[in-house]
Amino acid sequence: MDLFSQTWTALRTAVAGLRAEDFERPSGCAGWLVRDLVCHLVIDAQDVLITLATPAEGEPTRDALTYWTVSDTPPTGDDPLDALTVRLAAAYEDPGLLAFHLDDVGSAADRAARLADPGRRVATRGEVLTVGDYLAAYVLEWTLHHLDLTADLPGAVGPPPEGLARSREMIERIAGAVLYAGSTDAGVTPPAVFPAAFPDEDVLLIGTGRRDPTEAETRALGDSAAPALPLHLG
């Protein structure tokens, strides 16, 4: 719960520090400028508020790891929802209004998360999760998008190290589940896919296809990791 708030606050703080011209720079998301990514974060914040206000009955069907689905198709920015996000972002015209909207809705999502009972069950995307697992899944979302936000902004402050470490752990286990079916079950730790020497940020960028590994990194990963990478998460 605390890590959700920490990573979300860091991301919103990074957006608040952007200059107007920064919104027109490329982001780490294929086909999106920074302004498009920030608009997506507004939608994410709305989704958090909606989910936290949608109680569910029955046993959880997903957890923080299985919340994510892995696709063989990399995102291109051409998906109808992605295209809608671009049009919505352009409609703001003044990037200050977009940043204000994120701060307004994003702060409300953070407050709602802090007040929520982690054991309560909620529904989203046709699945049932505990609040704790749902918010834990979003630690990965915030961390990856923080990297996306700063991808073309030299000198920008990146995500907090605690969020990077937790997100690396999640990516390792999701990749392990692809290679070793069922390895995301509670208490089961699959063999590491990434060498321990890889920095957390590089694991996230390579693991999700945000950049290609270098020749040296490819050799270090070895052929055994190839079937699992990259992970296109949705």
C-alpha cells in the first residue's frame, strides 16, 4: 500500500516538474508523446478510483502478478483506445491544464488508496482482486510509466529505487511464469531470468521490450531466456 503511494507520488511530482515544451517530446511508449502518456495517467487514476469504488463478492480470480496479461504483440499506439488517448491529450491544448487534471484526479486516487482496506475485494476488467493486490499491480504500472515519462528527458529524476526493485521482482516472476508454467503461485520462486548484475532499470526496459539488449546483455541472458522476452504487458 505504501509503495503504491510512493511510486504514484513520485510519478506525479515528475509530471508537475515538466516544462511546456517537454510535453511535446517522445515518451517511452510507442507512438505517444509525453502529453499522451500524461493523459493516459489521468485515465489510469480514474480507473483506480472506479475500481476502489467497485466492491466484489467471491474469491479473488487474480493477484498482483496474474493481473497482467502477456501478449505476443508489441504495442504500436494504433489501438483504438491508444488513438483516443492521443486525441484527448491534444484537446487540452494547454499542457498546464493536463498537468492540473492529473494532479486533481491523481491526488484523489492516492487518498482513496490510502483509505482502502487492503483485504477488501474489488472488481476490474471482469476479474476479482483484493485491494492490496490491485494496488501492488499498479506499482509496476507507475514505475514503468515513470521510465517512459523520462525516456527523452536527460537529467530528469527517475522512479524511486524501492519501486524499481519491486517492479524488477514482478517482471522476473512474470517472465519466469512464461518459461516455467505456474511459477507465479504464492511461495514459489522461479529460476531468475535476468542476471543479478543487471541493474533494475535495465531489467524493466529490456524485459518489457522498451529497449533491445546489447550484444553483451544478450549473451548474459542466454538462449534460455529468449522464449519469455520481451513481455508485452496489458
